[in-house]
Amino acid sequence: MPTQLNLVVQDLDATLRFYRLLGWEIDPPEGEPHTAVDFGAVSVAFDQVDFARRWNTGAQVGSGGIVLGLSVAKRADVDELWKRMTGAGYGGQQPPYDTFWGSRYAVLADPDGNPVGLMSPSEDAHRFWPPAQPPRA
């Protein structure tokens, strides 16, 4: 069963610029307050806050307790995306580092403060225990 994740945003154009720079192909209808990207089993929808309040009167913009996780093909991709996005002026919450579970990982912030995690495949050669404190942004 396909699943949908909705992100309520303040400025749809600014949000779409962020996700396009990450490499997402998004072609919304002109002037619409909603668009979605289909990834097969999951789609990610973006709704302007005033539009979202038409179907959820409690809709709010901003960071909640959810991290939108994006998988990348290799470890170096995490660092490359981090540099591209922070170099373009987007916020970084967690700089790239090697995790105890064996992945390379970083967290960006989209224009509304939603955390976007970048994670490489886990590799046994990079696993360690106990976990160390990650670097700070």
C-alpha cells in the first residue's frame, strides 16, 4: 500500500528550490498550493500552510520530531550533498560523520526547519561500539 508524507510549508517555491538542489525532480502545476513527488511505495507532498489548513485546521509549519531520511548511494555522497546544500545557504543541523551503525550521516534543515537526514549504506567495516558523540554544527 503506498504511503504519503505531507510537509506543510510557508513558501512552496523556496521549499521546492531546496529539494530540487538535493536532486529531486519536481514539476508542480503553476500557481498551485500543493505538489507531490512519487517514489513508488511512498510519496512526499508539499502543501502551503494556508492550503493545508483547508484539510487540517491545526496545520503548522516547522520542525517537528520527524526526520525525513534520504538514502544516498555511497559515503562520499553525504559529504558532497552537505557541501552543496550548506554552500547554497541552507542550514545544517548535523555535519557529516561516521556513525556507530556503519553509515555516513548528516542532517540538513529545509527552509521551514524540517530536518532532512542524508545516510549512506551501512558498512560492517565502519561499525563501532560504543557510540561516540557526533560532531556539532
